[in-house]
Amino acid sequence: MANISFRLNKGKKITDFDKSYSIYIRITSGRGKDYNCSLGIKVKADDWSTKKERIKNRANLTQRDKHNKILDNITSYLADFSLELKNTSSHEYIIRVKEVLSH
């Protein structure tokens, strides 16, 4: 089964918590199957929960529910989809994940 995680700034150390960073998805499944991709969603580091991997519940964030729902949907879909990918090559795996994320 694939491991799916969301993080800011490709997981690099964040020094400016007032700056907006892209949310990246990281999908790993076994050796050599590791894929990182920006989701095109930006959020301030101070508004991101690293523990929950979601945007924090704050009243001033108008798109929070919409963006968190997108993250939930991606997680659900890829969890179901990951069993199908278990025995694919790394190259085919990346192509299939890109297809899923582009929809």
C-alpha cells in the first residue's frame, strides 16, 4: 500500500511563517517508488498543521474547507488506487500517479 503525505515546501525547513508555500503531495510505495508533486495550493506556514497534514481551522481562511476536502479526496482515491499499482515498475507508477493527480 502506498504512503501518502502532504507537506509544505517539499518538506524543506521553513523559516518564514508568514510566507505562503505550496502544498506538496508525496507518494511512496516500496523501493524506488517515490513521487513528489505540487498541488497548486498555497498556504501560509502558520496556517498549516504538520501533524494533521491539513490547513488549520481558522476563520480568516476562506478556502480552507475546499482545500482540505481536496486533500481528503486525493488521499481516499490514492489509497484505493495504490493496491492496483503495487506490482508496477517505478516509471509506470509515476505515469499513473501523474494521471490521477491531473484529474
